[in-house]
Amino acid sequence: MIINIPLNFDEKAIEEKVGEQVQDEFEKRVKELVHDAIENRYGWHTSDREGMSSIVRDVVREEISKEFKDQIMNDAAERLAKNLGNTKKAKAIKKVVQDE
């Protein structure tokens, strides 16, 4: 004996529900990964937000220093030379050289 039972599935509702569950699970997993990354690298911060800010600052600082490395080095050398030139010893040496 064969019994036919008509089944009516609302595929759109099923897709939406599964999609919501997948999205919720994905967001939960991403939050866990971010939290773990912050804890491992920046565990001393009081919040995930503060830790994430530190990570972003570090990345930006690193990128800027890579991009402008030569300019930063030249500016630092100029400042150092200027500061050293203003010391008493440097002024004394200049005076001796000029007197000769």
C-alpha cells in the first residue's frame, strides 16, 4: 500500500532562516577570532575596542614609516645636525675653525 502525503515547503522561508543562522554563527565566530587575536597580542587592554585601536594604530604607523622612510630619515638627520650644531662644544669648534 502506497500512501501519498503532500508536503508543502516554503523554500524562501527556509532559506531566510538558514541564512540568518549562518550569518549569526559567522558574526559570532569573527568576534571570537578578533577577541582572541587582541588577547594574544594586546592582552593588557581593558576592552576589545581599545585593543583593536592599538592594532590599527600599529598597522598605520608601520605603513607610514615604510612609505616615508627616506623622508623621515632625512628630516631626522637634519634635526640632529641642527641640534648638535647648537651645542657649546660645536660652537667652540666653529669659533676655533673661524679663527684659523
